[in-house]
Amino acid sequence: MGFEGVIGLVIPYVAVPAFFAAMWVGYPLLALALGLGVTKALRNRQVGFLFAYALGLGLSALILGIPFADYPSKKRTFDARCARDAGLHILRTVADVEGVHGIQNAIDYGYSYGELYRDPKSKTGLKRYYKPTQPYKTYLVQNAAETSQYGYRWFYSRVDDVTTRSESQTYLTTTGEVLGRSVSYSMSPVHGNNDPSIIVKLFHAARQPWLEMHCPNDSVPNTRTNLKALLNGTLLPRSH
């Protein structure tokens, strides 16, 4: 392995985790160092032992608490969004569905075929993916004459500087009617912040991962589980 190969391994697998680990512990260490510095300075001025240490400890606690000052308001806003919008929303259920446009592995969910454009930009080269003719083979791919009338699509957007929104939809390709929606939100102070300043990232890193939130579940959204629930609620596969 050449030098470039070693660097290519070090950066993603060593340097990046080490950088974020340093940020997560850097801010608390900075707060502790400032508190100890104030305590030492007061003691050098012959200030009482208890007062000096109480003031130093209070300063450290205050600095550590700064990143969490907006936690109550952030959580109220996040919870309100989740209560209003997150979760599975079934608007209409269609039975006897043969194939789904927009998802290649639709056959894994009980459909006869999945469907995708090979060139999504030009919307050409529509292909249908069927079960393999032999075990452990790739999908059997055939050209599609026209798009299936049932489709799946996914949207991702940034709600604010720390919150993202993900929405999956099933819909009618002919009219655009939405049959169902699966919506989830995630809040991450570090990963969501776009400020390039190391000081700002250090500040936000101090409250990661304690302020990371997800809904409708408390854990990171499971794309496959959410998709399965959405398909089962809106597009019932044709019985074979």
C-alpha cells in the first residue's frame, strides 16, 4: 500500500473520529481549566480557600451550562413539530398492486417488480427489476414500456440550523395523489451546524450527543422499517 493509500485510511478512520472526540472533551476541559485558573489567581491574592474554590467551581459550571441554555426552547419546538407532523399517515389504501415505481427492490416487499430510471436526470432508460431467475443472482432487468401507476419518493430538508426533516411518500404517478406519508425529524447540534469556525463547532460539540433527538422514535429512523410500514399501509401487493 502506497503513501496515498495510508493517508486515505488515516483521514476517515482515525483523524476524523479523533477530531470529533477532541471537540467533545475539549469544551469541558476548557471550562475546567478556566475555573482552576480563576481559583489559583484568587488564592494567589490571599482570597479565602472556600470562596476561591466556590467561585472557580461556579465559573466552570456556568461555562459548561452555556451550551444547554437553549435546550428547553429547542426541545419544545422539536416536540411541537413531532406532534404536529411526524409519524405514519395513511391517506388511502390500494389493493392488488403489481409493481412500484421509484424503488428497485420492491420485490423484497412482496411486489412482482420494482422500477427505476437508469438515467434519473433525463428520465430515460426506464427499467423494471424482477426476482432473479436463479438463486444468488442479480435482479432480472427488463425495459419498461410505461411507468407503473404507483410510486414511491423521498424528500429531505433542513428545517433550521440543527434540525432535519425526512419524508417518504407513496403516490399515484398518473395524478400525483399522495396515498401515504412517513415523516421523521432529527436534531443534532454538531452535525446540523454549518458554521465553519472551530470555536463554534467546539461550542456545539460540548452538547453532543446529549441534545441529539429523533422522532417519532427516540432512535435514529430506520429507513427500511419505515418504508415497509408505509407500503403495507398504502400499497397492498397482488396475491401470487
